[in-house]
Amino acid sequence: LPGEHFGEIALITDRPRMASVRAAEDSVALRLTKAAIFSQPKVAVYLLKNMAYLLSSHLSEMNNEVLLLDVSRRLRPNAEPAETVKPEKQPVSRVIRHIG
């Protein structure tokens, strides 16, 4: 989606990124190194705030999935586990080009 970012876990943990990204159409992306981000404190605060929001949203989604799985198991303890089907994520088509 326009304005989305990726690679935030790699930035925070200093580990290789965990996923790949593919654009569905021609896109413009901005690659920011850790040094570039932290050399601009206002930019760093803005990006880290957005990353914290994104990560907390992901954590909330995973928590909801675990709760639903637990409820499902309690309602049907002897049932075969259902195949989990996740809605396809929208590809990242653009990364923020300018931070004002």
C-alpha cells in the first residue's frame, strides 16, 4: 500500500530481514540505512513511532488468532485442526519518499 514500510524488524534487531517484498506495479522505494535514520533525530522518532504502531498491530492480530484458536478448541476438543487461511497481504507499492 502507498506509504507502507518494511524491514522494520531487521532495523530494530540487527538481523537479516524475515520476508521479501514484491510490488504489483511500478513503484518508488526509498532505502534507508540505520545510520541515515539515526543521523536525523526527527526522522528517527517519526519512523520508530510508526514502526511501534505497526508491530503492536501485528501483535494484536496474532493475539486475536490465538484467542480464536483456543475458543475453537474448547468448543470442539476432538475436531481435526482446520487449515489456517490468511487473507493475502496487499503488496507494498510505494514507500514514503518525503518526510515532512
